[in-house]
Amino acid sequence: MQNLVTVFGGSGFVGTQAVRYLAKAGWRVRVAVRNPNLAYKMRLLGDVGQIDVVQTNIRNQASIERALDGATASLNLVGLLRETGRQGFQAIHVMGARNVAEAARSMGVRRVVQMSAIGADANSTSKYLRTKAEGEAAVREIFPDAVVVRPSIVFGNGDSFFNKFAAMAQLSPALPLIGGGHTRFQPVFVGDLGQALARAVIDDDSAGRTFELGGPGVFSFKELLEKMLAETDQRRLLIPVPWPAARMLGSLGDVIGRLIPPPVTLDQVESLRTDNVVSGQYPGLTDLGITPTSVEAVLPTYLYTYRKGGQYADQDAREMEAGRA
């Protein structure tokens, strides 16, 4: 275990998987997070002493440099889906990414990997997608050999997409189809993404490259909600919401988002105007030697929790039918 990688935001949904694969590959891993007390379980993903957890704020240059002390590689996974207080898109996606790259350069780090998002575009009307692109540019300006990884929406146990709408379906008789539900997605399994990020760190051939990562299937927003409803055995109306009405819904979400997590924000509505699929212009999972995992293979392993009767609902129904016979 000679090499050391610092994973910023390594205790999250994606980070946990990346850390797991890096540890399996024999790397020492330093997980840099804002609140180490909430990340103590990360040490269990590797051998004794292989994984450490340190306090870091990517808005603080001194703490970044401490986290990178002695590191061979840096993997930045810190990102936001919506802005809250001082945690803004510009501060995290752009300035935070720049801070990490500058510290990595000054500390002699060999490999820098920056996680971005499919659809990142400096001209996007979505602040999320625009700042993701600006973050990429900032990192590459400082560290030209940096690796950029752009995933589509990420699914798996604990995701913020299928779980979010499954939970909404438990409370509401209808779900909104923003813009009619025509936006296309290419969901990537969190395990595949974690493995890809680890390989981007480890493989010398990845230096300076951009990877777009999507799964084996492309689905509309409506089709994904239909899959979720089928898997959770819920029947809900799917109501098309035209873009003007969706913007009003997003604006309302911005207001209530100051108190509780909103169903959708105005910026998320803007993001949904752009298809979230790989362009074909960049290498993907297969170029990293990874066979993409399908949505159909994974959804049953965790969405059963939203089904009436839980994991064994179908089995219980069959046993009841057999008893009547």
C-alpha cells in the first residue's frame, strides 16, 4: 500500500463506492470531509489503517493542503444538487474545484480527477450545469493532465432520484412530468461509477482525458417514473407539466427550500431542458473495462422498501393464494 489518494467528499453516495474500489486496489485512502464524525464507518471499507478520515472544507485552502499532504492523487467528488446558504454552486463547483487543483499542483500531486456531470456547458441556462463546466475549465487550466468524469444520473441504494420519487409517490396521488416527461436519461449504476473513478485515479492512460459515463439503457423521464412505480407496486397519475408551469413550480420550490427539501427547484427545471445522455464524443465505461449495469438489474434490490409488504410482498401474496386453494 504505497500510493495515497485523497478523496474529497469521499463519504457520500458515490464516494463510498470509489473508496471501496481504491482500497481493493491496494491504495491508501484519505477521506476528506467537512464532518469526520459522520464518516467514521469509512475506515471499515479497507484493512486496518488503510483508510483515514480528515476534516476538510474545500473553501479553505489550508485544510485542503493538509488533506493532500503526501498524497499521490486527488479525487474531488464534492458537488451540490441545490444551493443552500453559503453552499452555492459557484463556491463549490468552481472555486472549490479550483482550490483543490491549485493545492494539488503546489503539493506535487501526480493525478487529479474531477467529477463533473453530463450536460456540463458554460452556456447552459442551468447554473448547476454552467458551474460544472466552469469547474472543469478551472481545474484543467491549473492541471492540464486532470481527468474529468461526467456521469449521467446515478442510481443505486441511497440514490437521490428513484428514492426521491418513490417517497413522493407514497404521499401523493400524482407525480409531475416536468416538460411533459420527454427529457432523456442514461442512468449509471453507482458501483460502476465508483469503479470508473478508481480506475481514473489508478490508470496512467486516463491522464488528461474526459469520460462520459452512462448505463446500457436510455429512458425518458416518464419511462423512469413508470419503472419506479412498477417496482414499488404503486399506481399514480403522471401529470405532464408544461415548461412555463414547471418554472413556476421550481420558483415555489426555491421558496420552500429555505425550510425543507423541495420537490424541484427552478435550476433543476432548467437542467431538465437538456437530455442527460452520453454524446459519443468521449470514452465511457467500456473504455475503462467496465460492463455497464442495467437499471432493471438493480432497482429490485432497494426499491422494495417502498412496496406495501416490503421485500416479500409478492411471496406473501402467492402463499396466501396457495392457502386458499
